[in-house]
Amino acid sequence: MNYFTYFFPSSLHKINKNRKGDSEVDSKHSNNTFDFIVVGTGPAGAVIAKTLTDDKKTSVLVLEAGENNDRDKPIRDSRFAPELEEQFFAEYFWQGEGVPQPEVDDRTFEWTTGRLSGGGSSINGEQYVRPTPPVLKEWERLLGNLWSPERANRSFKQLENFHGETSNPEFHGFNGRIDIRQAPKNPPMITKKLVSAIERATGFKQILDYNNPKTPIGPFTQWQLFQKINGERESSSTAFLSSDIMTPGGYGVNGRKLRVVYKSTGLRILFREKTAIGIEYLQEGKKVQAFARKKVIISAGINSAQLLMLSGIGPSSDLHQAGIPVIFNNPNVGKHLTNHTLNTATFSVNPKDIPQLQNDPFALYTGGAFLPNPLNSSINHRRGVQLIGIVAEESLNIAILFLQPKSQGAIKIQNNDPLKIVLANEGFLENEYDLEAIKAIYRVYIKGIAEKLSKIDPNYQLVNPTLKTIDNDDELENFIKENFDHNHHQQSSLRMAPIDKGGVVDRYGNVHGVNNLMVADAQIIPFTVDGNTSASAYLIGYTIAKRLMDGNV
């Protein structure tokens, strides 16, 4: 199959100088030329690769920096998910750290994502949370009806193979490739007690399906998880790069013109003037170049901004300082980086309730809730807070996510070395509003939940922070900063918007200022999503892939 043989050119300079047209690329490099090149196998990249090659005439090369670890027990077995997210195993993660955060006592947090087939979807906490209609309405107002709530709902239905109590075909699909499991089938007593306390404390009734656009707010006993029916992890790799799509070696099957190359790290995009014609990448220690007849698509997650800047697209002052020739000056590249905040509250439990958790050890979570922002109590139909019940070491921890942060960070390149980590400043709590909102969550929600939960069962007592701490503004503020943790919900560093509104790509994912280059992943999210980001990344990849298939991008 010489179609997939690699070519090792001698010089990037010669390639950029001599490329005079697509026909020349085809004639001189036919063995390593594809219709499309996709960088990354995460939710967006894998969906795009599979969808494009459904047309057996379309060829796609996919680069993945890591390996295919789908069969490894820590990846396959969902019970390892909490451990993976805490320990960042070197064999599965990029290893990196962000810059000190001044508003969180100069603490630093990991700057990492999955470095393996499936990207972040192979190592995340498996929560399937769609963006709600109010968020998608903001997307639609900025970008047009391609991103409307109605279209998003249709796309999610096409992607899903849903297993659970929620069987409404208006909002869920049952023939898609992504297995979604609603779990546990029989919620344990600890979950029922927590959800009942949330219901009594907040006044919001229990809901069955938080992904139903009509019921986005309230407590619930069952999470929707990226899992197969047997509880094994479902990732973009298992769903879209499975054995019916490609061989274990990464070759498409049944006439599919797909080639997935592992242990291959993108270094820079190749250009002919302002037209992307290919990519240079590092494959097992060797520099390799491949070419695209139509598009180069970047789906590298938190690494996408760096790849654009290494390729000459970004703030010209930073690029000049790094010694990178400027292809297009766009000061928005790397800006508007957003992440949800993460804090916790810890409760003692009734030890008699613990054994029931083993009835479904793959369920991972013990109830949860989506609630309004307590600082905007008049807007009670919109999500502002995510609460996640997690039992660990015979304690009940409630993970607290503030979903409407106003703080923004930035990604800055250090030099022209592709292997040099970026300076990632997530800007946590730089906008005072975020700290005030988190304090309100503790005062309004956590304090109320603690009161109701202890009445349901006196064994459940708030341990950390104490009620005394919550009632003292200075102590609460110090607790929040000391207790502050890091989410892997980074988004918007390559915002989908017009340039004059902070954009890096247009409504279709095309990079402003150049031709034949796209970005499709969570970094192009235009307005912060109100929940976990994986579902939004699948939506972005699928929406853009369908447009490409229709020839409309």
C-alpha cells in the first residue's frame, strides 16, 4: 500500500519556496498526500476522521502524539477514572504545568490533557453534559443557525447510542456510535439522601434527565456517562476508530482511505504563502512532512494554540520575539482562555450506606445537581453551578464547579522550539466576580444542603469547610483559595468569532487570514459552556465534518 508510504523532505524552506500549486504537491509527493490531514484523535478529531472517510473517495491522515491504549486496563476500566484524573500517569498524559496564579496564592496547576488515542476522552471523568439552549442561543446569535440549539439537539441524537431510563426520542438517540450509560440503575441510599437534601435546600425538584433541554436545572440521582453498557469507558477512540473503521495498525478497513499514525507530534503547518498545504511532524524521533489537497484540521485541544503560533499565526510581537516568521498577525490567538472553577465541600457519612456503592462500581458518582448562579437568583432557568457527589475514603465530597466565570487567561509561546511548553496562564479568580460567586455557592447552597442533610441523617455532617468558616467572610475566602483545584475544562483560546470580536476562526472553523486551515476542538468554543466540555467537542467536530462532507466549508 504505497499510498501510505512516508516521504522525508530535506528542508521546510524548500517546500515553502517550491510549492506552486496543488498539482505539484500531488505529482511530487503522491505517496504522502491526502485530501485532509487531522491533528489529534480526541472527540473532534476522531469524529472528523471517521465522518470524512465514510466517503470512500476521501483520504485522511490523522496524527496522534500518543499511542493506542484502548486495551489497557486503566483506560478501559471506568473505575480507574478518578485515579487517572488525580495522578496524570506519564504514559497517558502530556506532562506540564501552568504559570503561578496570583489570585490563588501563587499556586500552580497542571497543564495537561490526554496523550493517547482518544485524547482527553480517554482519561476524563466520563461525564456527558451537553451545553444548554441558553448557551447555544448565544452561539447562534454570534455565528448563525449552524450552531442553533435545534441543530445541536439533532446532532447529539445522531451521535448517541443511549442506554438508560431516559428514553424520549425527542432528545436522545439510540443508533449513534457513542455509547452513553445512565447510571446507576438503582441509586444507593447515600445518593438518595444527598439529592433529597439538595431538593429541600434549593427548592428545585429532582430531575431525571439534565440533558433534556426542558429540564436543565435541579438535583438528580443518575449521571449520564461515556460508558458502554457493561461500564467500560467509551471514548472517541473506541467509538470512531474501532475495528470496523481501521486495523490495529491504523489503516482504514473495507476501502476506507484512513491512515492513523501514532507517536507523531505536530511541529508546524506548512504554507505556500497564506495557503496551508501540509504539516511537519515528529514521528518516533524523525521529522516527517505530509501534504493535504484540501484542508489541514487542527484538533489538538489545549495544544492547538501553540501549533498555530509555531506556524506563524498569532500575535506578531510574540512571534517575532520567538523567532517565528509571521504568516498572519492575529492578537486573539491564545487569548480568552477560560476554565470552570473547582472547589469542594466534605461531609461525614453513615458507614452503613457505603457498601451499597458496590452495586454499580462503574457509576463513579453519588448524585449531583445543576443549579442557577446564586448571584443571579432572578434568572433561575439558567445553569450557573454544577455539584458532583463523590465518595472517597468514607467521606462524601461535593465537587463545586462555577460555570459562569468571568476571568480569562492566555497562552503564550516561549520560543520557536515545538517541544517547549507554553506559558499557560488560566487567570483564575482575576475577575473578583468569580470569587464572590463561589462564596455565594457555599453560603446559599452548601450551607443549606448541610442543614437538610444532617436532618435526614445526623451521621452526615459538614466537615470542611465548617459552618463557622462559611459564616466568616475572610475565613471563607481563604478556604476557597487554599481549597481551589483545577478543572480540565479549558476552552475558547481560539475563539470562533469574527476577528473584531476576539475570533481566531470563523463559524465553520476556518482560521482567519489564511486558506485551507481549520481548528475544530473545544478551544473554538465562543461562549463558555455550562458543563463538561467533551460533549461540546463532539458537537463541534461532527458539525464541521458534516459541513465538509457537504462541500460547504
